[in-house]
Amino acid sequence: MKNKMVSAFVLLVVFLFPLNLHAQIDSKIDTGDTAWILISSALVMLMTPGLALFYGGMVRRKNVLGTIMQSFIAIAVISLQWILFGYSLSFGPDIHGVIGSLDWAGLRGVGVEPNPDYAPTVPHIAFMIYQAMFAVITPALITGAFAERMKFSAFLIFTLVWSTVVYDPIAHWIWGNGGWLRNIGVLDFAGGLVVHLSSGISALAAAIIIGKRKGYLQEAIYPHNLPMTVLGAGLLWFGWFGFNAGSALSSGALSAMAFVVTHTSAVAATVAWVVIEWIHRGKPTMLGAATGSIAGLATITPASGFVGPMPAVVIGLVAGGICYLALNMKTRFGYDDSLDAFGVHGVGGAVGILCTGLFAQKLINPSGADGLFFGSYKLLIAQIIAIGIISVYSFVVTAIILKVLDMSVGLRVDEESEVSGLDITQHGESGYSL
């Protein structure tokens, strides 16, 4: 009897969620493109542990594991959400340009056959897992805004809800087949809007609503392990080649150009940041150099498949200067964005989207459009509209989620727990035994 019940259950699962794993592989699949997408997926996955180290080194020692845990658990929670329904909401059959249907829930019908609307030369399931890694790192970026003070239970609920009601719709609007912002001509090659602006603006909302850390601007709060932060920055930089060049969804000329301009912007922003900081503060810092590189990477992201090397130099220099200014303005405005998620990703994402509207060339990518400096103003207008829409939507919906959580489970740890640190009070362990 037990064996019959197990067999019936297996048949039901196969019926409900057919993956077509044994379907004959379509002749249109390109093995080189597929290899590059799978490698890029691994590179982008590595970015989230890299982010964990980048953020972990910048907090105080008593919060290092709590900070790392927030990024690490996002890999598990959001990957499951993506497989169960997130991918279908983001890329599934369009419903009025607003959201994907649940036709692909549980990856039903997402198998080895390519989907011509997204990646016609790689298995559909390879495209799905590549996009999963973007969905994972985006809410993890927000954690920099509320580091050292948010309950782990509230964080888990926030991450799951935010990904479902903020990330998934935005991804569909811009990248989904039939998405309304995509239909008006908005260009976002690898996530300036979908990833960086959405998370950066949400981080600003979180910093304001959750409030400042105890002792902020009253006592010195220093990074506890800068070598860890630099290691994290290096892993992020390394993974970013999969993030941007992988977004070509093929192994060829476009991915090569995206790879080069990604590195070009990063190094230009690093130099700009170090020089500006040296002039402004009298000494160049390692933390500044690492932060500058991430600012350059975030800013080139939306433009990486539409611009050449020299515009990438300009974009990197602008990113280094504007993001440095944004980070130094937060004390004047009085909000505590602990690890500068808004200053780097929100501001950098917005600058990158605007620069796409200025520097994009159809000569680089025939599937794109020409920007203002190459004869057309229409793209710039579309980009400005997208910045406004995504900023307002991300801020308002994030604020609502956080307010509801605050009234229900509570957002912050109590004062005693904040003083003791999240490692012990939330996880019962310590990052260092010495």
C-alpha cells in the first residue's frame, strides 16, 4: 500500500511539473553560448558571497556573522522563491505588460528547449538559472542599509516579500517579453534599473524607516576587517564579468565588448575616487579604492552592452565623483545608510541609466538604440521616465512592507541586543574565538 502511494505521488509530481529533461535537444542550441551562460551563472552566484565579505568587513566585529548571514541565506531563500514562482512572475507569459503569469510556476515547461524570446541559442533552463543569480543578489544589496540592527526573522520575511512584489514586477517591466517599460524603449543591459536602482532606492527607504544605529554620529564606528572587505570587492569585480558580459546571452563580440567596458569603468572609477578622496581628506584609503571600484561597476552595468571603451572611461570617472559626493552627503541629511547601499547602487544605477541614454550606440549593439550624443534624444527621455517610475515604486512599496513588518513582528533588535551585537543575540555564535 505504501509503495502504491509513493508511486502515485511521483506520477502526480511528474504530471504537474513536467521538466522535459529527456526532450531531444534542439539543434539551435549553441554549445559555446551555453557554456558561457553556465559559467556566467556561477560567476554571478559568487558575487553574493563576495558581497557578504565586502559588507562583513565593514561592520563591527560583533556583527560580522550576522551581516554575512543575511547575504548567504538570500542565496537559499530567493533561489527557492525563483524556482517556485519568481521566475514565472518575472519572465512568464505577459499579463498586460505588468507581470508574468504563473504558467511557469515550479519551472513547468521550462526545460532544455531554448526560448526564442529570451535566449534562442541556450536551453531555457540555463537562462532561468542565470537570471536566478540576479534575483538573489538584489535584495542582498539592500542589507547594507540596515546592517547591525535588523531582526533576522524580520529580514527573512522582508527579503521574500520584497523580491516578490518589487523585484519580480520590475524585472518583468524591463526584461520580460511584453513588459511595458521595455515596450517604450527603455534599455537596461544588465541591471542598472532592475538590480541597482531598485535595491538602492529600497535601501534608502529602509535606512530612513529603521532608523540610525545606536551611537551613529556620536561615537566612532569603524570597519573591523578591511582585508575582508577588499577580498569581497575582488570577488564582486570578478563575478561582475559574468553579470555584465553574460547578459549578452551569447559568447561573441557583444560579450567581449561588455567585458572590456566593465573593467574600464571600474578602473576609471577607482582612480577618480582615490584622487578625489586624496584631495578632500588628505590621504587615499583602501576602503575608498574598494568602494570606488564597486561604484564604477554598478554604474556601467546598464550601459555595458551599448557603449564602447572611451564612453566607459567617462562613465567610470563620473561614477567615482558622483558616488563619492553621495556618500559624503548622507551625514548632512542625517540618515544612516550603514554600508552605503544607496550611495553606491542607487546613485550609481541612476547615473548609469542616464549615461546609457547619452552614450548608447547601435554600432555597438544593433538591438539597442542611439543615445543623445549619437543623434537621438528619445532613448534619454525613456531612461529618465524609467528612473522616476522605478524610484517611486521601489521606495513606496518598500516603505509599506517595512511599516507592516514593524507593526507585526518588529524590525529592530532591542537596545541590549544591538549593543551586544547580532552575532550572539541573533545567531548564538561569534565570528572570532580569539
